[in-house]
Amino acid sequence: MRTMLFLLRLGTSLVLALVALMSLGCEEENPVLDENALQESNLVPLAIGRIWVFSSYELDTTSSQKIMSSVHRESSYVEGMTTFSGKSAYRVFDSTYTPTGALDQVDTSYLALENGDLAQWDGEHEAWLYVFKKSAGLNAEYVVGEFQELHEGIPVNVTFKGMNYPKEAVSAPIGTVQAYKVKLTGTATVGGIQVNVFEQYFYFADGYGPVRMYTPVQTDPGSGSKVFGSESLLVSKNF
């Protein structure tokens, strides 16, 4: 955000002073905004003690419809803060429940928020991934993370990228809100051949955070078989 300071000097010409004051009034009433910037300030409202609860389920590989028997709850609880791998990070307990309501598992994740950009620790690659870069603005691709892995002794270059799209209406159990769509993609390159390995979407609303997380049905690049999709919708939050 830019701040403009206007200094008005009294002089012998009243007309010049009046023109300067009118110009100041126009600047305040009609600020120039970057149409590609994400203007909201609270798209990732992380704070200690906050809880998000989601309704989650798998999507059928044939119809991409909800598999009713897979519907369950997931929750994220911001337990505290710590210094983790060079960043001031929020420590989050992610709980998954079975369709019958029993606690299935609890995982710990680490999230860092830097000027609106959200980074998540990737334990597999031991690196921070910028899964949501508010600073990138709209319709501009950004790099989430880049790695080189070895599979059966063959080097594979893996690239994760993201892109923010304009707001759209998202209906979830908590209500219908306007949210920015964030598309994350992953590609693997071996011997000059690039393969898409995954595609995922997040929807962030001001004052809510993620209200929808969606992974479409995809094809496993190795076996060629279909992989279940998934969807999570925000049910409630405690703030």
C-alpha cells in the first residue's frame, strides 16, 4: 500500500491554494488501486486458539460425485507458535475423524504467514512451500517450490506452481461467501518429458480463510488408473 503525503504551503495566491486543496480531496476520494491486487487484509486469519471444522469426502472416479459413505469431519486447531526451520510459524493440529465420528488420526503442520503470503512446511522435501502468495496478485503464475528427487536412481525435477483467480461465490455449510480461487499444480520432468502429477484448488475468503478445498478426479501418470478426488467445505469456525 502506498501512502502519499501532500504538503500545502500558504502563499500569496489564494487560487493556487484552493486548487491544491481540491486536488488533495480528489486523491483521497478516488485512490488508484491495482486491479490485479488482492485487496482484502484477512484472507488467512491465523491466530492461536482458532479452529476450523470441515465436512470432507471423496469423489467417485467415474462420476466425480460425492461418495456418501466417505463423508467425515476434519478440523484444524492453531495450538501455538514456534520458531521452525528459520521462520516464526503457527503450530496446527489437524484432526481427521472416521465417517462414524471416531477420531482417526492427528497430524501436526506448520504454517508461516508473511505479509499475507502463506507458507506450509513440507516435511518430505524439508522446505517451505508458498501455497498461497497474495503478493502475486491475480492471474499471475508463481512458483510454490522446486525440487529434484531420485526414483530408482533416475533424477526427477518436480515443480509446484500456483495461480490466484478472481473472487467467486462459494457455497459451504457455513454460508455463501465470495472467495478467491487458488489453483496449485505439480509437474514432474524426466529426460525432457514433462508430466502433470496433480491439480488442487483452494478458496480463500476474507475473515474466513479456506472455505473450500477441492481435488478433482485425476489419472495416475504411472499406472494410468483413475484416482479418487476429494472435497472439503467449511462447516464452522470459532471466531
